[in-house]
Amino acid sequence: MAHCFLQVALDTPLNSCFDYRWSCEPGQEPLVGQLVLVPFARREVVGLIVAVKQDTEVPLDKLKDAIAVRSQLAPLPERWIALAQFAADYYQRPLGEVALPGLPKNLRVPKTVALDRALKKLAKDDSAHDPTPSSMPVLNPAQQEAANSIGGAQGFTPLLLYGVTGSGKTEVYLQACAQVLGRDRDAQILILVPEINLTPQLEGNIRARFPGVMLATLHSSLSEGERMLHWLAAHEGRARIVLGTRLAILSSLPNLKLIVIDEEHDPSYKQQEGLRYSARDLAVWRAHQLGIPIVLGSATPSLETWHHAQSGRYRKLELRERAVRDAVLPTVKLVDMERDRPKDGLTGSLIAALRGRLDRGEQSLLFLNRRGYAPVICCDACGWISNCTRCTAFMVLHRPEHRLRCHHCSLELRIPRHCPTCGNVDLQPLGRGTQRIEEGLAAMFPEARILRIDADSTRLKGSAQEAFDSVHRGEVDILVGTQMVAKGHDFKKLTLVGILNPDTALFSQDYRASERLFAQLMQVAGRAGRAGAASEVLVQTRYASHPLYGAVVRHDYDRFAASLLEERRQAGLPPFMYQALLRAEAPELATAIAFLEAARDSLVFDAVMINDPIPMTMTRVHNVDRAQLLVESASRPALQAFLREWVEILRAMKSRVRWSLEVDPLDI
């Protein structure tokens, strides 16, 4: 028997690579990329072999023996390990914290029962791979040019597919996929969407178009068994098309030839806990690593992507017209709420428009990005308001459930019968959420079929898809929804969109707020008139003269983006500056601030500016105070070099403060 030493990456918060001893016959050493069961801190855990060595610097008496190598599973490709290593280095996390959580949970448990069962199930699947599409709709000239450019691209080619809502970007994706699959029968294609509820419609389109091609889906709503099966199908190269949310970017795809990022501007592509990675940015790096094309599609591209296209780093493909013949973009009108006073949250103009659509048998959508009945309840007698006792936030009134609920810490309380301060029994809801709008509509239009789609109404598995299906079947007259309904859905009978209460984003301290608001308005407006019927969008606002709304009325993303980019350039903000955000959490705000001050003073670095620590906008969440410190540099390499040194210092600092570092933060 011969001995070798395995360097194994584990999911641990500090050093994630450890050496283990392994005994085997000569020539039968384990392979890099295999999973291995090892002892760690009085338990057995699964790790990833990242190196096989003949010697080790660890004293032999301190080495432990590896328990078992998962030889039944093909090793993870070295290029996949390189992707995980890049993400670990860039986002300043240990390799094991990136590589292991990116695998299905059933692969990371000590027992292999689920793995063996899934492999047997896949082995029985002998379905042939026939990439021939079932039908190919005729494209308009702009769509055809875009599909040919994508399908025929060679090497690393980043492409921005800039198309107005309803311009047929999905059809371009599908026909480009047909070209890639037809040219290379082993090719795999990865398609990412920002939200889970967008996968069923696209999944149906893909299955209908490519009935002979295995499709795998990867998102967090799958059961662990389903995710394991789909991940293995991708890992073994059986699945030719993989459709998923941001976690799918870390899937193993040995024959990846094309990546598509739909709605690339969407902030949902950025993970906001644990490893705070951007799936879009990792996708671009992965395409560069593999030397393959990548498509970033959007009607409202992120300013970073738009800047790359304007500077020539990305090639821009444009779809300026809607795909349906004679279909035009909806007419956008601003309803001045200072002149047209709202009743139950709706102006007279919007109520009249809703009545007209009901009379004609057409569908309407009211968009309000605030769920619940009302944002707060208050006492007119003493001024008490329903603040959360654990967060710097209001408790939202959920009237149908007879509860007050904090949307940040999930604290729930009964609705008080009287004011807890003065005893007044006349407590009033202040503001409106989707539940209250739904209630008001039911009173105004008792004959209408009204449906609300938000996180509260779609909690049960499958309920969101059933709700959307009912809209598509024409069983709904008025749809009330949050951002869940704003993008990706093709409602054929929808001819009116009413946008309620968008003004709050105009005054946010987040410099990205206007960019997000514009994208949101354009996306939800794009749900109207997609089948060719005349349509309109009514935006209720108290600031009708604001330039952002003027750009929405004109559907003028180009000029709006140009003005924002110039503002960012002058202010020294991304994409002209690179940032990292250090957050600290402690029972007392002073403790968090003190930690950040010590962090600020711990390292001086050329070309890097460290700002003073400040409390976060949402200072307290779940009885924990939070503060942040922003680090900036005009040089990405300089910032990365600083962060590598800084993280080591931070890890060595003795403090009970819980801290996290986010590179390229979206929320500041």
C-alpha cells in the first residue's frame, strides 16, 4: 500500500483547506475534483479534493486519515474548481465556502444513499439527444440578425441584447440555442433568469421547442432530490440546456458553449447573504475562461453593462420594435395627484381607465411594490405608530390575517384593540399596500374578477404559477401585484397598467435608486399591449415634472442612461469607481462603530480611500445594531490587493462583533 496526501477544501469560515492521509494501491490515487468524506472537529464532513500530493508540511502525528472517496461521482472539472477559486479570491472568502455550498445538499452529507439512487435513475434514462427544434417562427430582420450573431459567435464574445419590452428577446435566445445545439451535439447551454417565478414559462417554451433535448432546472424551490438529479444531469453532460436562477452559475457543465443572462440588470442576480457574489459577473468571467459567447439581455441594461457596450467592450445588438406585427409600445401618461386627487389610492383617471377595460373585456394591472394592507397603523390622538420593537422599521398591517408583521425580522403581533400609549381605540391604517388596494377595487368594481399576486398570496409551493396561469387563461380582470408581476410575463389580454406610489424611490439616499426605479417602471409598463392591442400606462405621481418620468413617457432609456453615467462619472461612483463595503453587527451601535473605526485605522494603502463608518439606513434588525464602512478605489487591482491584506487583519482582530465584507455592493 502506498500513501498520498490529500489537500481538501472544507466549508469553514477561516482556512478552508486541510491535509489528510490516504492509503491506496500504487496508481490508484484519488483525483483532483473528487468529493471525499473526512473527519473534522468530532464529526464527519464532505470536502473537495483540490490537490493530491506525495508530501505534506503538516507533522505526520497531527494528520488524520480520510474516510472515503466518492469514486462513483465523476470528478468536478478543473475549470469548475478554477471558477470557484476565482470567486473565492475576488469576494475574499475561503475556497471551501464557495465550492461546497454550490453543490446540492445531498452531495454534502456523510451517507451516499441519495447520490447512489440519483445516479441509478440517470443511468436508466436512455433518451436520445435530438437537437432538432419542433418549429421555428419567422423572425423579423432585427431578431434574425441578433440570433445569427449569437449563434455564430466564436470565442469569448460578450453581447448585449438590448431590446424593448415585447421585442422577442426570448425567441432570439431560442433560435440562437438551436444554432449552437445543431452545430455541436455535445454542447451545453446555460440560461439564467433572475427570479424563480420566471422559470416555468421559459421552461415550457424550451421544452416545446426542443422536445428531444434534456433540460435541467436549478433553483431553490426544488426539493433536495430534484436538485440533486438535475445537477447530476448537468454535471454528466446529459442535460444540454440548464435553466436556473443565480445559483445555477456555480453548476458543473463540462461542455458549456453558450451562456444567456436574461434581464441582466436585475439586482436579484446579486446574492445578499453568505458569499455575496454576482451571478452575472461570474457568468462573464466564466465565459472568458472557457472562450465562449455570453448574451446579456435587457430592455433596461445595468449602467455597468451599458457602459461596457458604449465603450466597445461588449457588442450591442438592438431590437427597437416589438415582435408582434403592428404592435407598438404602450402610451405612457403621467397622472398628477396634486390635481387628480386619489380615492382609496386611485385617481379618477385611473378608475375611469379601469372601467373602460372592464367594459371591453380587457385585462388591467395595478402595480404597487408594497405588500400588506398598510405600511403602518397610527393613533391620531397621541401620534403613536406601529414600530417594530426589534428593528428600525414599521410593523406592516396585514388585515386579512389580523396581524402586524415586520418584513425584516418576521416578528408578528396581534392588531392592538387600542393605542398602547394613550388608550385611544380609533387606530387608523396609514398608506396603502396591495391588500388594501385589492379591498378598494372589490368595493368599486364588485363585478370584476380581481387577483392579487405578491409574496403573501403565493407562499404555498406552486401557488404563484397557478396564479399566473389563471391570468393567462383570461380568468382575471384586474391583477394587483408587486415586482413579482413586473417582468418576464406575457399577458396577451393586458392593455392597461396603473403604477401606484413610485415617488418614494426619487428621494432615496441610495445612488442606484433612480436606475432601479426607471428599470422597474419600464419593465412593468412593458406588460401592456404585447399582443398588438392599443394599450396605455398611467403613472400616478406628485412629481410629474421629474426628468425620470419624462424619460419613461418617451421610452428613452438611451438618453436617461447617458445622463446617469455622466452623473456617476462626475461623482466618482461605479462604474467609474470600485467599491467594497465592510458591515459590522453588535448589540450596541457604539460597539459596531468602534470596530469599524479600528478597521479603518488598521491599514493605509495607496490609491484606496477608506471612508468613515456610519450607521446603516436600517440601523437595527432583530435587536442587532448595524454599521458600515465604505472602501473605494479607481483601480480594481489596487482595491483587490488592499482587501487581501485587510481581510487577514480583520480576521486577527479580537472582537465579538459580527462582520462581513461585500465586494461590488449594490445597497449602500
